Amino acid sequence: MISVIVSAFLGASTYFDVKDRKIPLWLFLLFGAGAGLHMLLAGLDLDSAAALLPGLLVLGTAFCSRQAGTGDGGMLLVLGGYVGFWTTLQTMLTAMVLCVAAGLLKKLWKKENGEQGQPLAPCLLAAYWITLI
């Protein structure tokens, strides 16, 4: 059931990230509340707290350097609330590899100047499905 909820969140995030280059706040609030409830019902422990670290680090980077979108950190926070630290970390690292590959292919085929970055949400969705295998 959790994988369906996470897939729905990442799927909706992908839609908005590709279409508008922005993920709406209501999506984070809706699925974030569910993630918080899931963490409370599962019992708060060290893994639950650590699961939020990747998202917090990306959010901190986004605010300090403006190199990452705040939506990226928000997606990782919600993901961490549902699946825990190690799955979040594995998904995040797999998504980074997929984003680099997608960016390179996009640059080779479309010969774009690369000024607009590669959206993370589609790569995060694909990476999550890969980690489920």
C-alpha cells in the first residue's frame, strides 16, 4: 500500500515538475501529512528521524546555493517519511544517476544549451520503481 501512495505522490510531482517546473504546495501538504501520520503510527525511532536527512540536506542546499529546487528537497522529505532512510538514500542516488544520463542524452539529441536543469521528479519516480524490484 505504501508503494502505491509513494508512486501516486511521485507521479503527481512528475506531472507538475515537467509541465510547470514547479510542484504545488498542496501536494506536499497532502502527502507530507500522510507521511507524518505514517511515521507516528509506525513508531518514531532513529531510522524515522534519519529518513528526513536527505530531504533536509537538499532543502538546505536549495536555500543556500539556489542550485537545486526546493521541490526536490520536499519530495525527498515526503519519500523519507514513507520509506525510511536507506530506501530514500538508495532512491536518491539512483535518481541522480538517472538524471545525469537523461541530461546527457537530452543534450546530445536536442543540442540544448542546458540552461534549464533536468527535472528530478521523473528520475525519482523511475528510481523508486527500480528500488522496488
